[in-house]
Amino acid sequence: MRVLMVEDAQDLAEGVAARFARSGIVCDLAGDIAAAEDFHAVQRYDAIVLDINLPDGSGLSFLRGVRAKGDRTPVLMLTALASVEDRVTALDFGADDYLGKPFDQRELEARLRALLGPLSYHPASQSATLAGERLELTRREAALLGVMMRHPGQSLTKQRLYDSLYSFDDADVGVNAIELYVARLRKKLAGSAVSITTLRGVGYRIDVEA
């Protein structure tokens, strides 16, 4: 999971980022809206943790700009402004959750996991987390999961998955290799809300229960 934290209290932000790191969460820190916009322009994030009172304006203006672009990245407001009106305003602007300061780090991480759902795939590092825990995946397993996660609920043929994993130089690898990787992924996803269904004569489909 990669998170952008927009927070001008440096000690607080660095402390949260350090604890995130111990949980396997990568965190970029922005001290104001301008820095947040720079980060957001070049990096895709799994979630944004956003303060309201920032040196160069209201975090709500940044949130409004994100949503105006059609970006649905989950946004959790983390702020000392904790009245009902403040929460309602932030939610109306497009925030997904709201946590008042002071807060417990465990609750912050739990709320982020809830926003992201049980399974999160990170294309840049070809890695995935399940319920906040990193999945141990081989390169091929990660690539296969990435393809399926880009098409949740859709049927993908074995040939389509094969073509996504192998080049012409891999002609010695048969298309049935996909069955092996699917079986391995199923084992690693067992007991979770994520399932891979075999559609006989069609292919495979990944589903994530709400």
C-alpha cells in the first residue's frame, strides 16, 4: 500500500510514516497543498490521508480538485476539526472517511484497510496486500494477479492471461501453465473475501466480496 499524507505538523507526520513503514505501508509526506499536488501529479496512490488546515489553504480544496478530475482514490480526512458540521462538509466534498485528532495509529491503519478492501495490488512494485498483509508472490503470480485485478468480475480466457505473462521467446511454456499459477493464487487467497472462479470453456474470473 502506498499512501500520500498531507499534514503540516512535521513531527506528527514523520511519526505516522515511521509506524506505517513498520506495517509495510509506503508513505509520502506533503506539508502543504502545493507539495501534495506535485506528488499526486506524478504518483498513483492507494489512499490519501488529508488534513484540513494547511499553510497554503484548506485541504478540502485539494480534495475537490482530486474529485473534479474523476480520481476516486480513497481519501481519509485526519484533522483536529471534529464537529459534525466539519465531518459532513468533508464527506460532501468527496471524502471517504474522517478521523479526528488525537487518534490511535491502529485505528488509522484499520480505517485505511477498510477503505481499500481486502485485496490491494501495487503495479509499480508488482506486489499485493491482503487485509493489510503483504502476499508472498513470485513474479509470474504477481503479474497474473495484476491482470485479473484490472478486470474484477470479468471473465478472462486462459489464452488472454497467457499472452499477458509470456513473450514469443517463451514458446516452450504451454498455456496450461496458467492453471498452475491460478492454483497457487487460490491457495494464497484461501479464507479471504477474494475468490478466483473457473468458468468452464471460458476462462477465469476474480471476485471480491463487499
